[in-house]
Amino acid sequence: MRWFGPNDPVTLDEIRQTGCKGIVTALHDIPVGDIWSKKAIMERKKEIEKNALRWLVVESVPVHESIKLRKKDNKASVDECNQLIENYATSLKNLSECGVHYVAFHFMPLLDWTRTQLEYKCEDNTYALAFDYIDLCVFEQFILQFDEKELLKRYSKEEISAAKQRFEHEMTPKQVEQLKNAIISGMPGCVNSKYDSSVDMFKKQLSLYVDVSKQQLRDNLLYFLGQIVPVCEKYHVNLALHPDDPPFDILGIPRIVSTAQDLDFILSLFYSVKSKRNGITLCVGSYASREDNNVVEITRKFKDRVNFVHLRNVAKHPSQRRTFVESNHLSGDVDMFEVMNILLHEMKHRAESKTDDRLDVCLRPDHGHIMLHDFYMKNVLKVAINPGYTLYGRFKGLCELRGLQMALQRVLKFKTHQDIMQCKL
């Protein structure tokens, strides 16, 4: 289960009571780009272990924007990038020497995972995270005030018209403010650094990527991996690259980890990047948010490079492109049974291998609805819950996934739940 540290309203004791054995967390108080000291790592590790839990995965050691923006023909840019990569490598070394060997990260420019609604009301009266492409167009057209020429680069005339209709006739000022906050000030996935909530500051940050092409971003990712993967080999650190979320370009910023073709490019180039230390976070909900992604086939094709797994589900809009709601874990567009089946076979194969030491591959429920006591925490006690990281919503997902896992393990003839030490939910 993911835990956001001492300030998380969900406590380690509560997580322990759900039956989880492992924690996914990070040192969120350390500025992006700074070195994670052994002292800070061990303090967090001991805090987790005194609750009879293990720190299994770092999610995440963030990649500084200057690494993503590296200009190879600019010495100052390259020097800054190299220093930040050196700091990153030192943090990985320190984590390994403290006994933490799995590190998730992403390479999404500027934004982390992005939603246009943080409280979408579902039919069962729970609240979910959602992404609406027309709402994103509203944001660009009426909050950022981009002109039509810019909007036509990514929206059809019909979508621009629909956004105008929605803004002028359907949205209240409060809803417009909520949309703005969901994308700008909330930055729900960006725990380590919050941006100024002003539109001007947000547009200034966006302008950094105006001239950055998809190929340049790819080159910079491969440059980063080329420096980092040998360090991972030396210190037995397993990287887990998270996909873009949502898995398509937004706000005119390129995305490069969105499809099976992207993974082919990233995982199959030169030797150091081919290493199994250079693996992926299989976030099935992220990949499933794109209409032309087949999540089962992606899982099957890249199973040997999976170093970490996010299990969540989405329900895509039947007619409006690039629009989805995060569904319950077993009831969305992803065939979770088949995904879990492929993963458990892969984990069994690794357990029987004499050459693969990647045994602690964690599977965790990702995101959860606001439900039951979560409403009391939020509305009565006024607790600031991290969007998507409720206790009861994730616990429901955990129960569903654990039941599916144990049934499949029985089919695979695992004698007991402990017979295979990976696959920890």
C-alpha cells in the first residue's frame, strides 16, 4: 500500500490492519534533485519496520525537470543535468545500501498524473477520479486562454465548440475553479513540489516545453538511463518506469511512455538499457486509458521487464475520446483476471529461476474511491486526503485483488500464500 509519510492521514497502523506487508513510499520532504542521505532513508525505514511492515518500493525518486529539458548543445544545461544525474545515482546507491532495491520513477514533463475531476460521482454514490478531454479543452480555452490556432493542434472544431458550450452554459464558477485547481494547484501526483496556483506561473512552466520535441525528450530519457542503469547493475537496484498518465500528449507537451511502441523503443536499445534493472511500472489503468492500447497484450509482451505493478481499472467513455473514469478494480475495461494470471505465471517463473534475483516484485491497489468512512474523514473531520489515496476505497480494491490473486495461486499450485515471496499485495 502506498503511504505518503508521517503527514499521511492514513496511518501505518491502519495499513497494517488491512493485511498489507509492504509499504510503497518516498522521502517527500527532500527537494527534487537533492541527494537522499542514508540517515534520512534509515529513519523512514525504521519508522516503517517498527510497525511490522517493510519498505519494499520507493515511489518515487523524482526526475528533475532539468534532466528532461537537457539541451545537448548547451554546456550549462548539460552540466546541470549531469550533476543532477550524479545526485540521483548517489540516492540509488544509498537506498540499496539501506536495503531498498526497487525504485519507481516517471519521465512526464512538468505534470505528474493528471485528472480534470477529483470527485466524480459514480452510480453507487462513491466518488472517483476522472479525466474529461472536453474539460481539458475548457481549461486551455478559457482558463489558459489559448487561441484557436493553438487549440486546433490537438482538438477538433467540434471539441472546441463543445468546450465553449460547456463553459458558457453548463459550468458554474465553482466548477471552473475546481477544474483549474485539479490541474494547476492540486497537481495530485506531484507530491514533492507544488506549483504556484496562478495561471501566469503555470503558463510560464508550460513555456519551458514549447520547443521540446518528442524525439528530444526521448533522447534525454535514454541519456538519463544510460548513466543510471549501470549504477543500478552495480548496486542491484531495479528501476520501474511509470507510463504517462493519461497516456497521450496534453497541453501541447509531448509524452513518450504511452504505448507498446514506446516501450519497445525504451527497452530494446543499447546494452545498459536492455538490462532487466531497467524495468517498468505496469500501471494497467494508465495504459488502459488510451483507446488503442491492449493492456493484456502489453502485459504479456513486457512481463519480463515488470519490476512493479499498479492494479487499477478505468471505464472509458463510449463515444467521447480520451475521456475516462477510474472504476472499481475489477469492473472496468481491463481484464484484471488475465493481467493477474500473466503476472503470477511470470512471478512463478522468476521464483524458479536461478539467475533472476528480482523476487520482491510488488503489486499494489492503485487509487480508490471515496466511500464509507472516507466521507466522514473528509467532510466531518475535514482531513485533507490525498486524491485517490483514501483508506476504505483502496482497501476495497485490495480485498478484490487479493481474492483474485489467491484463487489464481491455487490454480498455479502454490501450496501456501507464502510459497512465493513475490506478488505481495
